[in-house]
Amino acid sequence: MESFLGLFDPGSGSSSDEGGSSWESGSSSSSSFKPCSRNKNKKTQNKQLLLPDADQLPPEPQLGNVEYKLKLVNPSRFRFEHLVTQMKWRLREGQGEAIYEIGVEDSGVLTGLSAKELRASLQTLRQMAQKLGATTTVLRERVVSDCLLGDKEDQRRVAEVLVRKVPDDQHSIEVRVAVVGGADAGKSTLLGVLTQGQLDNGRGRARLNMFRHLHEIQSGRTSSISHEILGFDSRGNVLNYKELVTHESICESSTKLVSLLDLAGHQKYLKTTVLGLTGYSPHYVMLVVSAGAGLAGTAHDHLALVLALDVPLFVIVTKTDLGGTRVQATLDALDAALRGLQRTPLLVHSADDAVAAAAKAHAAVVPVFCVSSVSGDGLDLLRRFLFVVPPELSANERDTLEQQPCEFQVDETFRVPEVGVVVGGLLTSGVISEGMNMVIGE
């Protein structure tokens, strides 16, 4: 899934060095396909990103969770059952998520469909998903040609659809995101805004819900590993503490759950940050950089640590309400640092960019979001990204882990009245079931 969502975005080609800016942009507002073009020779690629005039994707992969369908109009009963079986397999490959490219041939050519054919195909896709208890969400639609048909012009379109079904042995699809960055970058404030659904007052009110100890509230700095969750329903609507009061209700109502690990930013607590990055095995790391301070302090250490651990990374530039010159200076510093580490920054401008960035986060491309916890600018794009971004662990890797002996890493212990000792941590391999006897020790 890593490359195909990004390849579907024709406007996310290689960046230009003219004008002093080397940022890669996912925006496709100015890009277009050549009318009625079917030339298969125009598939020159740069780092797996299609150029603006490209008219095809790579051939359909045999493995993975990406499926190409040219047309799904009035299939026979036998054909429909075959399509449902195929969808079930693609969902298993993607751990409950599959991407369908409608209007695309198996060879990757973006043929497109008329408006009527596209509506019928999407309706068939919804019926297939309902058969499996899954849901569909149209992520993007694109015009691939304006062909003159008789006396009127008919636009031919392709659509990208997310099909999601929570696996039978899970209550929701979980993605773990570790949040790192320098002290005073706004990590806890940002997470407080995301999980509480209320903007900050400019003085750190939103971060108070993230702190676990009195000294953290007094100093305003995180010294421990704080856990929070952000839920999404099948349509991509946000479920947080503003809509649902308790942790349990968010978990029960969500089809996708993003577990956010707020890690310490001060140099004094670097060991705690390393513990969070290594012990909790996050699928992604969110590096938070303040537009005021820039890429300074422990942010450099955290960036080097994340790249050394080879964990997919995306960057959040906070406090963009401070002013344009500070934001641009921070972006320039990020650009230089990431390119020096053989990474390509992708600045997210639109919802389409966020969808493409979710696929590219696994590769050498680093999505970058500019947000403000005070004004709310850019938060919708970040939420869209978190809704689409897939878990990193493949189905085959998961099967391998399930066959291994059960191993649970204990990170915290609690004592609950009338219950006893409760331990929390990460299941690193195997499966835990009720009534299973476990051995404590190394």
C-alpha cells in the first residue's frame, strides 16, 4: 500500500529547485492529464512518484491490499461472489483495510469511467463491502480526460476508495504513534487539542489533560510516557472526549483507534523517550517542531534516533499563528536537515495531499504538516492523515508473530480495589487469551 496511494496522486512529482525552494508538494490543483491520452510510454517515474503528465500506475500487484478495477457495473451473481471473495483476501492482506482504484486497468492505465458508470461501480463496491460487513469511503476522485463525445463533453474519472473491516479477532484497527520533539515545542498541547476537541487558549490550557504528575503541571514539561487515544468511525468522523466522555466509549465506537504516546522532550528525560520509542514499538513517529524555536535542542537528537530505529516519520510544525517568516525559516531548516539525511519532505496543503502522504510515510518521504493549536489551522489535514494511515505490520508478519511463543512486555503496574494487581504493556508476540497461565520473569 505504501507506494500506490502516492502514485495515484499525479501532482506529487519531484520537487523543483528553482526559486530556492526544494519542498515537494502533494498538491495537484494545477496538474492535469492530457485529454484522451492512452500512451503507455509516458510512465517515467522519479522515486516512484508519477510526473504531472503521467497516465498510468504500475501494474496491479499480486500481493498486498491494493486492487484495480476498471468497471463494476451489473456483475452476474457468480461474478459478484468472486469479487466478494477477492475483497476478503485484499482486506486480510491489509489487516482490515483495502484500497480499490476504480477506472484503472490491471496494467495500471488510468482509463476512467463516465459519471454514470462510476456511480454504478461505487454502488457495486458498497454492496460487496456490505456482504463482508465492511464499509467504503471515497478518498479521492480525479478527472483523467475530457473526451468530446458527439456534441457534448464528458469527463472520465477514476476514484480511490478505502474499504475497511475490523478483523474478527479485534475490536478496532489500531495505529500506535509516538510523539517526540524538543521541550516547549507544543507536543502535549497538540495532543490535548486532538483528543479533547477544544482549541488551546495560547497559554497551554489544552496540555493539562495530558500531564500525569504534579511537577509536570507546575513545570509544563512532560517527564513520563503519557497515553491518549483518538478514534475514528467508519466514515472518518473524529471520536474524542468532546463527543464521547470516557476512554471505553471511544474504544467501543471506533473502527480505527490511534494510540498517541506523548514522550518527554527535555534532555533530562531522554532515557524515558528512548524507552517509549523502543519498548512500545510505535508504527509511526510524529516529530513536533515549534515554528518559533525551529529545529533546535533535543529535536535533532530525536530525529537522529527515529531514523536510526528506522520508524516511519512525519513532522508537525506547530505555532504557525506566530507569523509567516518564522514558519518559512523553520520549513527551510527542516528541508535542509531532512535532505541531508536522505529524506524528502512533502508539505501537505490539502486533503488529497494528506491521503497521498499517508501512503508515502513508509518510504523515504516525510510528510510535513503546518498546524496551530490556537487557531486550528491544519488540524483537519492532520486528522485526515491519521484516519487513512495504515498499520505498518503486514498480515504475513502478524501470522508469524501469532505462531511464536506468547511474550508480554510489562511496562506499568496498577492496583485496582477489589480486583488486585493489573499490569499494562505491549504484546510483542503470540496471543493472550482469558485463563492463560503466564510466567513472570526474564
